[in-house]
Amino acid sequence: MPYFDAASAAPPHPVARQALLAALDEGWADPARLHREGRRARLLLDAARETAAEAVGCRPDELSFTPSGTRALHDGIAGALGGRRRTGRHLVVSSVEHSAVLHAADALEADGGSVTRVGVDRTGLVDPAEYAAALRPDTALAALQSANHETGTEQPLAEVAAVCRAAGVPLLVDAAQSLGWGPVPEGWSLLTASAHKWGGPAGVGLLAVRKGTRFSPRGPVDEREGGRAPGFPDLPAIVAAAASLRAVRAEAGAEAARLRALVDRVRARVPALVPDVEVVGHPARRLPHIVTFSCLYVDGEALLHALDREGFSVSSGSSCTSSTLEPSHVLRAMGVLSEGNVRVSLPRGALATDVERFLEVLPGVVDGVRRHLGAPPVAPAPAAGEAEVVVDALGKRCPIPVIELAKVFDRVPVGGLVTVLSDDEAARLDVPAWCDMRGQEYVGERVVEGGVGYTVRRVS
């Protein structure tokens, strides 16, 4: 069964398995102790730290191992804000950061601090000039991911680091998705990553803090990991994480070229095979193994289940797969279609034959889900009729409001209007995205009883 969800968790690298088993035999003792077993464990821990620091591009004494990437982000943000509390309590983040960063930002605001969320363009890129404009005299920290976890878009880190450095503001980089593929550009002050993203074991994160960066750990601390990650370290997992990171980086050049060719094929073929599909993310500035697309008139959860039945494990940022029925914050920030969203993230070693079979299966799967939901035929023929149509989709969830819009659109002459009434938050994103994909004019929204009215004008 092809596993195409490496961006969530990469399959264990063979080197990780070998190192984990070896370290279970040799690294079970407390590395803080002076006896023979403790010294042996300490040697393993020091070697793992040196290996990871080399990949990160920092000194070994600047790097700490944490229980997860999320913990590294939370501790890194809290420690940097604490270290610069005399400067202020203002944090700058992008609107497409991992939820761990955004949750930390929410907690800062709830505690009386302030946050500026810098927007992105339709490809998911931030503008360094907007980052520069967001920095203030009381800015204690800025945060920016190296590459997005949903779309693969790589951010202009070097440019943002330069504007932060000029303003005297430390920059925290979430490198979870990119560290296994290559070094992060210079200029960062703090960096975090997570081993399960590159094929290491879950439960190991990295937190690097450059010398000279003011940092004050929050909460009770002890002598381990420079006070940044208290508690007994999972030494076998740390050894496996460092060994697998070195292994995947050694393979990264050749494997990136191979996977990029497969992803390029998916990006080109999906819109040709499946009508009404939008491929999202930057077309060139992206990680080699991730491609994301959204399908009109499709329930994202139903689509993922249908693909799973065909033997393909993929992921989604669609609002329809969320227990809260909220659109993906990444897709919402980009202003792209959120319904029927599929993220394909190829693991190392992914086979071209599996990608070809995915492309063969996908059109029938999408068509089956659309027919089940009662979606209209693709590109209905124009017909004269009412000058304005109101569609009542109140109480109906994604993707039904857009399906209902498409069903009646052939009744509207050129210049006519369709207003969709909906109380689904996803409609605010999906109706304008539908207009962009179909070449129609999105007029705007207005509050109506029970929800919001979204108005579209037919232009062709």
C-alpha cells in the first residue's frame, strides 16, 4: 500500500532502526553519571549532539534535544520572549506557520502580549518587506518556517533574516519539513526541528539557540540539555534521530531530484485528468516531495477514505476533514480553494509505478465522490433564465454550498447574479476560489439572517 504522507511522519529510515537497536544495548544508563555505563551513555549523547549540530549548522553546545518538535517550538518561543522581556512582548509570525507556533502566539496574546501575523500571497510566500514593516521597537521575536507543511512552499528565509538582523530582532526558524533535505540559510537565531519528519523516531525534537541570543527558559529547569529540556533523555531515540539525519542528508541530493520529477508529473497531470482542480503552492520554490491540490465539489474526508480503499495513504488540509469544520488556516491565508484538498508527500524511495497508479485511480475516485454528493456536470452549457438566483445552503457543510452554486449557475445569463446563503465558515473561502477557477466575478458578501450571502456575477 503506497504511503504518500511523509510530511506528517516519514517512514523509519533503515539507519534509524539500526542505531536505535544498538543504542538500546549501549545507551540505557544515565549519561549524567560517572560510572562506566554512564560514561558510555554520555559518549553516545555527545556524538549524537555533534552529528545533529553539523546538520543544523551550529555548535554542539548550542543544540538541545527536546521530547518533540512541538515542545521545541513552544520552549524556543517562550525562552526567547522571556530573554527579551525588557524589549517588549511583541511577536511576529507568518499566517501559515505550524499550529504549534500559532498556539504559542495565541497564548502570548491571552497573557497580555501582542502578535502581528504577516500574510502570504496566493502561492504561500511571505513578502520580506511586510516582515520588515511588522517589526517594532518592542518586538521581542520573529518566527518563520523554512517550508510549509501543507504546500511545500519554501519561504525567503535569507531575506527575512536580513531584515530581522537589521532591526536587532532574533528570528526563530521552524525547519521541521526542510532539515532533512539540506541546510537552512544563515541568519537565524533559534531553530527547531522534529526527527519523525526525516525518518527518525517520534519523540525527539531539536532546539538550537545561537550564542549571544538572549534566552530564559520558562518553568522549572534542571542541569540537563542546558536547562532547556529537563528530564531523563531518551538516549536510544536521540542516537537514532541523529544517525538518520546524517543518512538522509547524504542521500538528499539524488533523492530530491528523483522525487521532484515525480511531483512535477503529478502537478502537470492532475489538472489534465481531473476537471475543476487547483494545484496550490509555489510552482518552483518548493520542497521536492510535496504536492497539494484541491478539487471542487468534493468532500475532503470522503475523498481520503476513497483513496485509502484504493490503497493510497494521503493527507488533507481540507475543512471537511476537521472535527471543527474549520478551513485549513494555511489554505485560508493563501486564499485558495479549501474543499476536496489532497496533500501527496512522497517518502524517500517512493516508486514511479505507484505514482502512475495514483494518477490512474484519482479521476475515477474524484468522479465517484462528486456523483455521490450530487455535483453538477462539468462546465454546464450557458442558458438564458433568471437575472438573479438565490441559493439557500444554510445548515449545509462544505462542499455542498459550492455544489449548489454550480447546479444553478447555468440558469443565470451573462451579467446575472447568484447569491449563496451559507453559515459554513468554509464558504467564505470556497466561493471566491470557485470564481477564480471558473473565471467568474466574485461580487462580495453581506450578512443575512442565519448566515452570510456570497454573491457571484456571471461574466462568461
